Amino acid sequence: MTYVISQGCIDLKDRACVDECPVDCIYEGPRMLYIHPDECVDCGACEPVCPVEAIAYEDDLPSESAGYLAINAEVFADLGSPGGAAGAGMMPADHPLVAAAQASA
């Protein structure tokens, strides 16, 4: 199980969750942040600090955000598990569905 970042983060990337994460598993893409499902330890420290409530435990995802469970996992398919976001830097691209999402108004 893991925590998931959903559509509320697109074009916001507040990063309070990054500062709070004790295992450095929140990676930055050009438009959104992503939680690496294999590196997340389910501590929940990220969830309460998100100003737009874009983070939820996978079992608690609202139905309109359910697809973000797969998005957060798929974005790491080619990247693998670098073992920490700080050393990895910004990811070269967002998940295709995030990249194609309409800009936040």
C-alpha cells in the first residue's frame, strides 16, 4: 500500500510534502509531484501538509482520483527505484496523462 498524489498537484507542486517526507520518496516532474510506491513507507507525514488535499492513502482515494494510483506507479516504470528523490533531481517528463492535462485555471 502507498500514498498517492492526484490531480490537485498539477501545476501547483507546493513541495511541503517533500520537506515532510522522512524517506525522500516524493519525486518532482515538470507539472506534478509523484510518490514512488516502492519507496513509500506509508507513514502519512505528507498527507496533512498538502494545502490542496491532493495526497491520499491508496484505499482512501476518491473515485475521481483512482486513476492516479496507476499514474504514480507508471511514471517510475522506466526510472526504476533511484533510492531517493533528492539525488535524482527533476524527472525528465510527467506521466503522459498529466502532461496532457488541461492547465489549472
